[in-house]
Amino acid sequence: MLMVTDLEESTAFYRDIVGLNVDREADGNVEFDTGQATLVLESDFEEDVLDAFGLDAPGDERGRGVVVAIEVDGPGTVDDICELVPTERMRLEPTDVDWGRRMAILSDPDDYAVEISAPL
């Protein structure tokens, strides 16, 4: 679950750029079924809700230390997704890494790092 500042903008990023299908929409959240897990985008919680669950507000650096890894169908899909990514959202261009994957790292609208990868 990622707490996001703009649910519509984040939904558009994961749907239109990353290519995930919206599985469910509710008031204040959107769920994507990635095939391996469910990715939930959640509007910021109210302070009392955060307190009830023992959570801190994410603050201005909400993406710090978080990497969302999404495996796609193949190396070509990594490249196809990256063609849709605005330059300012690209952290790592598509690269073949030593551990046998093609990967790229993007920044979502809240600066969460999103790894898009596939086995070579």
C-alpha cells in the first residue's frame, strides 16, 4: 500500500504508463492486481486513522527508502513502458543487469521508486 498525495495522478501513472489494470476502486483508494500481489494506492489517511494503526504520516519524503518492483512479460515490455515515461520520471534507463534481468527504475508522482523488470 502506497499513501499518495494525488490519487488520480498516481492511478494514471500506474495504469497508463506502467500498464497495470485497475482491479477495484473505492472511496480514497485504487487497487491493481499485478498477478503476483495487489498494489493499493491510498489517499492520505486522517491523523486519527494513522494513530489508530500506529502509523506515522508519510511526510514530504514519502518515497524515500521504498522500491516497488513489478515484473513484466519480457525485456521488450520494459522498453515499451519506458518509451511512455517522461524524462523527469526516469531514474535508470532500461539496462541489462548482471543477475539476468532487463530493468529500469522510474519515479512515480510521489517519488516512490518503481522497478520495472523482466528476466532476460
